[in-house]
Amino acid sequence: MKEIQETDSFTKSRHLEKDKEITKLLGDEIVNNRLLKNLTQKELGNLLGLSVQQIQKYEYGETNISIYRLIEIADVLNISMLNLLTPALRTYYQSQEKEEHTLTDPVEIEIIGKINKLNESKKQALLSLLSD
């Protein structure tokens, strides 16, 4: 049972990391397209009825964006949602492919989970041991 909990914890941690990465990629895409339209954060916020702080949270990847809000942002920036989502989708599907090839064995998942809990010096010692 403990092994399952450790695996679940590892999976949740990886999900959270991916979620942050994808949210940041989406924010970067909003920034890029906003700048292409020569809009400031304040101007974009005004067009959407949002504060500058909320625009910053979206652009920095600090908060998730609802589908409705994403449609509004794409509309204001005069681009398709697909254009906004392409980098995030590409990253998501690439990571899915990697997982399918590398993290299917429960033993491998358990090993990786335990390695992630080691401090840096123990990780280095393990790497040295495995390199010999």
C-alpha cells in the first residue's frame, strides 16, 4: 500500500510540474501575441475588462485560464485558440510520448520516486555507483 501511495504522490507531483509548464507556455504565447499587436498589459486588460494584475498572472503562468477567458483573449488578439495553444499542446503530447516509453514499469516509477527524495549528495553518490 505504501508503494502505491509513493507512486501516486510521484504522479501528482509530475502532473503539477507539467501543469505549471503548460500554463507558463500559454502565458508566453499571450505575451508574444499581445506584443505583436503593440498592446500593453493595461490595454489588453481594458479590452477584456480585467486588471493589469490578472493579465500578469495569466502571462506569468501563475493562474489557470478558463476556456471562456481563453476564447476572449484569442478574439481580442485576433488569433485562433489553436495558435495560442500550439506550444502548450506540443509540450503536452511530447511529454505523453516520453512517459509511454520510459515510465510504464511500476518498479521504474518506484525507483524514480525514491531517487527524487534523495538529497543532492546522495544522488551524486548513486550516479557514481551506477557509472562504474
